[in-house]
Amino acid sequence: MSANQTKHQAKFVWYDLMTSDLKAAESFYKNVVGWNMQDSGMGDPSYTILSAGPTAVGGLMPIPDEARAMGAPPCWSGYIAVSDVDAYAARVTAAGGSIRRPPEDIPGVGRFAVAADPHGAAFILFKGNSDAEPAPVAAGTPGHIGWHELHAGNGASAFTFYADLFGWTKDEAIDMGPMGVYQTFASGGPAIGGMMTKTDDMPTPCWLYYVNVDGIDAAVARIGQNGGKVIMGPHQVPGGSWIVQGFDPQGAMFALVSQRR
């Protein structure tokens, strides 16, 4: 691993939602998660910045026309910081993954490419115009992403793909019986997520992002009150946190995590 790669260590730095109804999605996540919403001023297509307190954490956007034409559903995406988007895009394809949107610039922001691992789980490669590191945030801070979970086509081979690409390392392996091994992973610090072979009820391999909330039961009530649907949980996971998975009213899958019930 080069010094440059070590410095960047391929961390998740941004998240956004492509949705079929921007205003409805803004209302849902503002009410359920507590995010502040502000138009980015980028014009057409519109892009709404999501903030937890003073810190911007992600964005909401309409599904682009070309993606909609290909049948892309509403979904969340995670941006992984790399030192060179074009070089990493080449490494993705060399390792058996694919590039769904070639590298291009976001004026005034940085460069990105939409990638997928060999089983089709999508993620975004990103290099910002600034090398400034995001300010550290205390674990569990509401409104920030607290966990990154890959429901993989094959957990073991997926881990190899991401470890070789990003330098991620194994943390704890949790035996989940018939569901197989849940492998947690780190990116130069404490564990930031986990990978497992997807269950049969997960239609396709995908990344799922868990947003920190202050109390899971109250959050579950807000999901129902705002037209969302809980599909799993709430239940407690190793380490003591409580989680829930669900769909927003437009059908995008999301998850929440809290240190308390």
C-alpha cells in the first residue's frame, strides 16, 4: 500500500439518496432522522444538502433521467474517498467489478465514479477538491452514519475484493449460525461496518447505511407516522446497540441504529 493510499485509507465520507419524489423524501427524513435540509444552489438537477447540526453529511437528489430509463429504483449510495478516482476505477474493473458511470467532475466539488463490486453492490469513488479531513465525530452522534453493512453476493470473496481495493482490515468475525459469518471491518481505526453473504429475502447485493438516532423505539414510531415501513427489528445486536431496517415511502431501503432502546 502506498503512503498516499494509507493517508486516505478509503473512508466513507458522504451519502446520498436518489429518489422519485424529492420533497416527500425531504419531509420523511427530516421527521424521522432530524436532518436539516438546505438546497445546494446547484440548479438543475436540484440537490438538497442534509445536515446533522452544523455538519453536512449527505444529500438528496431526483433519480437522473438516464438512471430512471434503466429502471434504477430509489436508493442510498455511499461515497468512498480515494486518492485518484480514475486509477481506482481501473482497479475496480481489473478486480472483476464494474464502472456504471465513468469518472467525471462535479464542478467546484471533486471527481467521482459510480462503481459496483463483482456481485453488483454499488458504491461511489470520490476525490474532493480539498484534502481537508472531516472533523471527527463522537460515535453514536445522532444524524451521522454509524455503520456500513454489505449484503454481499458472497461474503468471503467480497471482503477480499474490498480489502485489496481499499486496504480495509478484518475486525471481529461473528458466527450467525445458518446465516453464516458476519465479518466486521475497519479502515484505520475502530470497526466501521460489516459484511455478510446476503439472505434470500434480500433481492440483490447492496450496501446498507445505518443512521444514528437517539432511541430506537421512538424512531420506529416516527417511521410509521411518516409513511415508511419497518421490515426488520427493532432488535439488539452484539455490542448492545439497537437496530431497525426499513423502506422509506418511495421504496429506498435504509437503517437506523441507537445505543438505547
